[in-house]
Amino acid sequence: MTESSTEAYDVGTGVTTSTIVATGSLAAGDFTSYTVTADFETHTVVVQSAAMTLNKLTINTHPTGGNRQIGSSSTLTCKFDYPSGFTAVPTIGWVRTTDSYTYTGTVTNTHDSPGYTSLMKVFPAAIGDAGIWECTVSFDGITGTLKSSAATVTVSGITTSPSSQSAVTGSLVTLSCVASALSEPTVVWTKSSSTTVTAGSGISITNTYSTTTFTSKLMLTSTDTSDKTYTCVVTDSYLSATYTSSVATLTALAIKTNPTSVTVVSTDAPVTITCVATADSSLTISWYKGSTALTSSNSQSFSTETSGTETTGKVILSVINKDSAGDYYCKANYAQNGDFNGGSFTSSSATVAVISIVEDYLLYDNQMNKLPLYAQITKERDLTCVAIGNVEADSVTWEHSMASMADVGNPTSTKTYSSTTKKTTSTLSWTNTPQAASGLYTCTFAYGAKQVETERLLEVVSGVKMLPPESIYVSSSSMVTFTCHFVLEESFYSSEWYGSKWSGTLTSLDGKPGYQKQLDTSSASELIVDPTVTDVFDTYVFYIRTAHSGTKYYSDPAHLYLREFQMDTPSSPGTKAVGTAQTMACHFYGDLTNSIKWFNGASEVEQVSGKLSYSTTVWDGGMQSSTLIFDSPPRPIREATCVKLW
């Protein structure tokens, strides 16, 4: 230590100031008491000051290094004292000398006279806190900085936990765990919190250690979502410490719940088909029937709900009919998420089987009009009904609306099934049909708890019964079918159709445009007509001749009308002399049930007896003619128009 002194005199105040400066390295023994003596040359007086002591400012509690576990609470302590009465406020800092980093976290400085205590608190401890730390203390106006001894801090523990991730079922997944350790540690992987994962059977574990960094990788195939949580436990034997990572959730991108096959009838609507997909990324659900993507309509709608990693998709069939039957499946589509590309996965198919009655207009009945089936008394007769379902009907029951089966002749019933068409057919048969067999029959098919039914109306007759074809109005180019039902005492020999525009019968249809075919059975005949051919708008009669007696039977006539009317331009009477009766006529083809009115310009013609009137005439074949007759009309007829009312 080197000491020097200086004096300064202030003329104004007459004060002399003496300063002692001690420089160099200060040792404990340098801090002693000092006195100052003033010798005034002009006076023989000697003045001596009181004794002054120079005190050393020193850190007496230095921070202690050591290892900190990641996530734990960590504190470094620095304490220094100074003499009583020393009032200067210190500036305290913490510096990591390995990278000259000044700590900016939580520091608590406490004035506990005669000194200060500084605590550097780190919570939780992290890998970045490792290094060599010093505590520094300085004062304004005082040269120099106090520094604590260096504290070496090491940090160990899990620095990177395995990440939760998604993967398509069956794909390879890698889970990584990184730790900081002072020696090469051991690792244990656990599944579902308790089961130890070991290498083998599609599972591998690789570990690497360099300096203080330890990395463990678990590679496995994602299979399902039942065992989906994984944890790594690292043990540092040097520190006798064990570190546990956070839990990684492996979410399998998969269909958790496939749609379920269902058997339904029309009254079951609405029917909901559901599938559940799992993923930790956003999912959309689309639905398919066969190879066709389904879209919203009046008969079906969709809903999607997400809860956690599960997305539930639903298709709601609000209308059930034969078109509802088929194989349905869902497709889950997921967007790109992290390292995983977007894609989709598909559920298995669910079969919607619709149980329904199969109606045959010609062979069985017309359900719309309750057209009866006819049976010749004492002859053989069958009633047949057919249902379609995914399996054979468990049972078929026949019932008469008014009587027991014994009362209607004890007919026998049979049931057959075709695995190809999925149809169950039941036939009720008589070998000697009694008169009492007439009536309404209900045929009920049972498929487990599901039932469908249809009705058959039977009329037992003697002699000849013929139900003629009905007249038909058409307004499109669709094919038209005339049907005549009949029952005979004996088998028929031949049957033919007549048209009023043909010189002969329509039996030979070759070369006759508009007529496609004639279909005959033992109880009905059909004539199929093409309405796009003008000449087919005609009157038709069905004719049949019996085999033995040769008796001929004819049906009542049926007409084919064009519902979209055609109008001929009204004939103009030209110029007529006043008082001369005049007439105008127009013609319509079409529905004969509506009226015709006449207009004079924009005003309807008012009929006045003897002066102005019109009449309508109807011809067979669908033509109407209206004639306007005027002798002395109340007002001149300048522009007459006839209008058909619909």
C-alpha cells in the first residue's frame, strides 16, 4: 500500500483541508487509526486531530456453487458488512463470467445492519442457469468494486421431454428425450404410467451421451389408442438423482368407431349412422355410399362434433325408402400438423338394409287403386307377396280381414328366399277356391323386431270377369301402358287389341310405329304405346277368345288423350252484312272435362239469347269444338278469341 497526503487552504474561510490517499493492494493490517497535526508557522501552536480509523469493506459470505436440478428452486447468496454509520447505498449485481451475462431475474437485497444480504433466486432452474457466477458490489464516490469468489453452478435434468404427436395407425413413430447429466445416466421408458417399455417386437431404444448431454430415442409402431401415454425416467448415478419427463401422448390417426350395419323400415326414419375418428389435428368427416360421395339433400343431412382428440361424424337419413339401402362408410380427412403431412383414413362399410315390399302391378295388384285379383270359383288360385331385405324373413303371416283361414278354405302358404336378389316370397294357394275366399288379405313379413306388410284383394267369381283398361291422359313422352284384367271359366285361346284407326287388330305390331309390345299372362294383358307418335291417340278395346267354346269377349273402350291441348285457329267468318247470322269455330284436343270461353278483344263475350251465343261439342277421341254464333250482338265483334279453361 502506498500513502500520500495533500493540503488545501481556503482564503475565504481560513480552512485548511488535508487529504490522505492510500493506493495499491489493501491488506487487513493496513487498516489502522490516523491522526492529523497542523503546524502554523506564524504561531507556536500545534493542533492535533482526533484519531480516525480506515475500515475495510469486504464480502464475508460468498455464493456456493453446486448442481441444480431442472425445475427445482435455486438460490445463490452473497453477504457483505461495513462499519456502523456508513450510509452509502451499494449497487449489487450478479454476473455469469463464462459469457459476461448480467442476471436480470429476481434478486432480493436486504439491509441487515451493518451490511447487506443479496439473494439471486432462480425458479424453476433451467439448463441456461449453468455457469460461473460472481456477486459484485460498488458504491458511488468510492473507487473499486467488491467481487465475491466464483460459484460454479451445474444444472441437470430433463431438458427436452418427448413430444405428443399424431400418426396413422401402423406407422413408425419416434419419441425423443434429452437430459443434462454430469455422468452418463440410465433411462427407463414407461407406457401408460406403469408398464416398462423394452426393445424388441418392433420397438427399439437408442441412447447417446456427449459431455453433459444425454439423448434417448424410442422408436415404435403406432397401433391403437389404448396405450398412448409415454414417459422417460433418467437416473444420474453421479448425483444419485432421478429425473422424469413430462408425459407424451401418442394419438393414433384412426377410426375409433366404425359405422354399424342396420336393418330398417320406412317408419324408422330418421336413421343415424355414426363413425368416430381420433387425431390431435383438425378433422373433417365426409360420407360415401358405395363409390359415390354423399351430399346434403331433403332425404339426408350431416353433422360433425369434436371433443378433445375425437371427431364424431354422422349422416342422418330423414327419409327411408328402397334407395336408402346400400353400404355406407366415412372418410376422416386431416390437415398437415407439424412433421405429419395431411391425408385421410377410411372406416369399414356399414350396410343399411331396407326391408320393403316388392309390388308387381301386373301379376299381383295395383296398390294405388286397390285393383282386385280374380279367382274362378272351384279353380286353383295363388296370392303372392314379396319382400326384400338383407336376410330371409323369419316368418310370413297371412290374415283375412273378416274371417279365419279355416273359413276361407284353409289355403296353404309357402316361403322361399333368394340369396341373390335378397327377396323372400310367400304364396297363399287354393286348389279349390271357395266363394268365401273373397276379401282383403294382409301379408306380414317379420325380420326380427321389424315388420313390413302388404295387402291383396281377392274376388272369387263364376263365369267371365273382365276389368277393362282405363283411359289415359298424357303430357310427356313417357311410355303408356294399357292393362286389361280378366278371369275365365276356361283357358283362353287368343287375345288381341283393337284400335279405331286400324283396319285390323294390333296383334302384329311389326311395322306399326308407336306400339312396342303386347304382354299376356293367364289373367291380364298389357299394351305399351309410345305417345310421341301422333297416330296413337286413339280408342282401344281388348278382345279375348276362349280355347274350347271359342266365345269372344270384349272390354269396354279406353282412350289415350293428350293432356296438353292443341288448338286450331278459329275460322274467320269474313265480312258479313248487318243482320246476317255469323259463326266462328275453334277446336281443342285434350282433357274433355273443362269448358271453353270466348273473348272479344280483352273482354269475355256475354251471351245474349237470340243475339250472341256459343256452344261446345265433344267428339270421341279427345276433340272439342266450340262455335260462336252472333246475329245482332250488343257490340261489334272485331277480334274473337276462344280460350280453354284448365
